[in-house]
Amino acid sequence: MADIALQVCDSNIPDNPLSRPGTPSGPIYFRGIQVFRGIAAACVVLYHVNAYMAAVFGDKNTLFRHFDVLFSLGWCFFFVVSGFLMAYLITSGTRYFLPRRLLRIYPTYWLAVILVVAFRTIFFNITFHWNLARLLCLYPLGKDPEGLYYPLGVEWTLIYEIFFYFVCAFFANRFLRRAFPGFLLLWLVIIGVAAIFYRNHDYTLPNFTEIWFSTNNILFIGGALGFYLYRVLPPFKWLWTFPCFVFAIPVFVMAEHEINRAGILRLLHRIGMDVTYPSLLFYTLGFLLILVPWLAAEKNRPKSRRLLVLEKLGDYSYALYLVHVPVILYIYMAAKANHPNHNALACLALSCALIAGILLGRIDVRIHNRLKAFLGGKKAVSKAAPHRLGMANFNLPDSAAISRFAESRAPLDTSTPPAA
């Protein structure tokens, strides 16, 4: 999932590709992405609280009944964000692109797997039967012929994430980075053509050939193209973001309902395509109508403290995404024999999932910072602490540097004329 949990305050990004004359250069901190990731993670957790209550107890009328399948679309938003951030990193020329991305995903994922497997073995006396290589590598190996499964329940999204990192790594150099937008457009067309010939194909666990043509890649591609749009936009006024949000509503309605109407379905069947491709296109457009204007409004704006809770939840969203399904499911399984109050049990499952995600998220942030420092270290530009202005980070000079600069600019002594 994402970078899904990427902190884009990377000291090894050489320059801010969006900086303009008169503005400080440096890596960008997309605070809006952190906030929206926190919202998306909360939506996915709420959806699974309701979905597993219906699956385990058959109760679809709890307090969480309104968190239906629409709230599961948080994974779509994570894919769009990942595409956006990878395009930014490619454009800015970050060093060690692929090692950094892999180290961002695997250590916390392996830790989550170990914890979940140990918990299930100790408290439920249930042992897993898996292909160890399939479990650890997250490569697109297709469905296991023995019907084995992943313990966290969300690994299929990480398979797409890792695959997209490898695709992006090919362009993460100064020779090919300019070709990345053209490749994305060509890839989008190829996926559309493939959707005509492979209708209703299940790409949840694709093999290496199938994953190239999966319609799920539309979300990555759209997010990456959205970055190039964001790059050329001037700073927005906050008031301008609201019409974009309003316009996103009918786009989501089109993606979820209108495409299934008879007229559009007949047209799609006539060309041999199912609704997945156009639906994901509309979902991608809807998410971009929310994300890009918000980030454009954040350009060179002072940081507000109003959304710090959601921002912090966004920092922990990757860990929360990894562990919330087994936590919710195991609480339901443990309480099933006691015939509990379903509303109270759902609230307990939600609380435990959030606590587990936050605890693992704190460990995840520490692991990420240690590995980032090990790979590239930090640039010692100045002894002063970095100050944040809007979306750019830069270093203010300390008082000694100002004094030295003032002395170097002292007026010349003109009492004695210079010798001829």
C-alpha cells in the first residue's frame, strides 16, 4: 500500500522541481496527502468493521451499517496517491529510488506478518500453511494452486505497489525521467485495449504477465499524471477547492451507478468491454479533483494546526492498513461463542484496530527513519533547525552567519582616497 505511508521530507531529494524564483527550494512536504491518507485509512477500517460483522455474525444492522462498500474505496485513493508521489520522486531525481521504496514496504510488512502469525498460533492454536517465498517477496506469482492465502488479508494491494515501484525505477534517472508521462499514457491505452479482450478477468492475485494489463494500474497512472498537472498549476485560493470538491461528487456517482445503466452497458458490450475500466477512470478523476486542487492551495501557505490528528493518523496509515483486518477478525472470532452485543463488539474491534495500528505505526516511523538515515544520511546544510514555510523546507541562517555577512558588507573607509 502505499507509500501509502511515504514521508516526502526526504533529505536526499536534491531540489524542489516545483520551486519558482523567489521561493525557497528543497523537498516538498505534501501535508494534504497525509491528511487524506488518514481519512482513507479510517474509511477502510470502518468498512471492514461492518463487513466482517456481517460475515461472522450475519448482522448487517449495527451502528456501522452505513459504512458500506463505498468506504472500501480507500485502497483506490492509496493507489492514486502512490502514483502521484512516485511521479514527484522521479521528477525530483531522488537517489536510491528502488532501495528506498522497498525498504519502506518490506520491514514493517514482515514485522506485521510475524506478529499476526504469532498471535494466531498462541491464542487460537491455528497454524498457517503457506509458500514462504510467496509470502515474503510480494511478487506477482498468481493464485496459489494449493489455495494458500496471505495472513493479513491486504497483501494483494502490496503486490501491485511493489510492481509499480519496479516500473517507476526504470525511469528514475536523468536519461528517462522525461519519458515517464508518455509511457504512462501509452500504458493506459494498452490496458484499455486489453480490457476489451480480457473481460471480467480477476486480477486480485495476478501473475507477472497479467499484472501489466490489470485495470487496477489505472489508479497509479492517473495519480502520476495528476502530479504533472499539479506541477504547472499556480497556488490556488482555498475557496477554489470547493467547486472542485462539488464537481467530484457527480464523477463518483458516474463511476458507481450511472455506468451500470442500460444505455452505457449496451455500448460497452458492443465494443467488448466491461464496466471496470471506465469505472476506475472515473474514480481516478474524482480523487484527483479532490487531491490536486487541495495540494495546489497548500503551495506556499503557512501550516495550520487544525488537522494535526488526521495528519498523524496519515503517518500511521500504512501500519493501520496492515493490521486492522486480522485484529477485527480475531476479536469477532474470540467473542462469537459468547453471543455479545454486536454494537459494543464492533466499537471494541474498531478501538483495538486503531490502537494496534498506532502502536505499530510508531515502530514503523522509527524503522523508516533509521533505514533512511542508513541509506543516505542527512545533509548538514546549516546548524540551524529546518523551518517549514508552506510546503517547502529550508534552513534559516543562524545569528553568527548573519553577523559574518554584515561584516563582509561593511561600508568602505573613504576618508583617505586610494593611491593612484
